Amino acid sequence: KIATGLYSLPFEFVLPSSLPSSTTFPKLGSKNFQGKIQYYLGCEMGELCHRQEFFVQSAPMGNSIVPCIAEPTTHELKRARVLKKGFLSVAASVDNTHVGRGQKLKVSIASRNGSSCDIDRVS
């Protein structure tokens, strides 16, 4: 039994550094879905319950550079799924995958067209 009085029970905990920021996503087109990321801290004492929202802001990213290079892949090109037309090899790299919102992401793509077809675009 807890006697009548005012009590303070301070505590702390560490949030994971990968925790996404609190946010609300806008409705997309005619869809009624609207997403949110919200965090709450709850407390229960007997029949008393209290829930308080708190906001999380992502931890700042470090200064380390984390490159990424995708291995080249080669694709056989066919016309009407039967006749061989040659091959197309594609590779990509990203200078730094450690980027935050509003920062530029530099992507480099290289290809080798070993076919008898002109390639207009790669998607």
C-alpha cells in the first residue's frame, strides 16, 4: 500500500538511434490513407491511466561517408521474346548513402550496350 502524499519517480531510457522522427504523411491523391508516426509514454497506477504524446526528432547523421557500388548485371535482349538481339550491362554507384532529408544524393550509372538495338532509356 502507498501512503497518501506526493511522489516523484524520475527515470530515463535511451531511444534507439534508428527511431524515425514523429511525422504526419499527407493524403495521397484520392486515397483516404493518411499515415502518422507518433510516440506515447503511458503510466498506470491502479485504475488511474495516463498517456502522454512525445515527439522524436531523428539523431543528426555523422560525417562518415558510406559509399555503395552495385555489381554490374548483364541482361540478354530479345525481340518478341524469341530472337536474340545481344546484351545490355548496367552498373550503378552512390557516392554516399549516408544522407538526410534535403541533402543531394549523387548516383552514377554506367552501361554497356552489346546489342544491335539503340537504347533510349533505362528505368
